Amino acid sequence: MKLIIAYIQPEKLNDVKQALYAAEVYKMSVTNALGCGQQRGYHESYRGVDIEVNLLKKVRVEIAVNDNFVRPTVDAIIKGARTGNIGDGKIFILPLEECIRIRTGETGREAIG
């Protein structure tokens, strides 16, 4: 079992969701996030004052999958999020020690679904 965490551009969320649905991955958690990486933000002028904005809007997508769904999930995220520009995002894959479905008490692979 793995936990896949992806940081993507907010405007690419619908494309990523469609690619995940096509890969038969339907369960995910999505949250708004702020961050910066190689982009280093941008400069903006507000009422004549120059402001450096270095925390950019991102979307964090978390997906718990069984081992056989890791590659299709990662490929779908890349397919939906890639523009070829700096700031497309990052994907992290972490081992998932345990999963428990609260409703039924199932654990492990069965709980992920």
C-alpha cells in the first residue's frame, strides 16, 4: 500500500481528475495549499507598492492505493498535470503502513478498496 501525494496547479485539477477516472482511480482527497519551488514566486504592484509574492496557490491531491495501482495513478497525474513549464508540481510516494475503514473495521488492502 502506498500514499501518493501530488502538488499541482489549481487550474489542472479537473484534467488530473479526468485522467485518474480514466485510470479507474476514483478515491482521493483534495486540499488547497500554498508553496513555492523553482518558480520562486512573482512580483506584483499593489497601490504603487512593489510586493513579492513567493507563496503560490497549489492543490494537494492525496490518494491511497494498493501496490498494483501505483504506476497507473502516477501516470494519470502526470498526464493531467503536465504543461512542460516550471511549476507543474511534484509527486511523492510514501509507504502506507496501515489503512482501516471505519465503517466496517476492514484493514489493509480491503480497506483501501
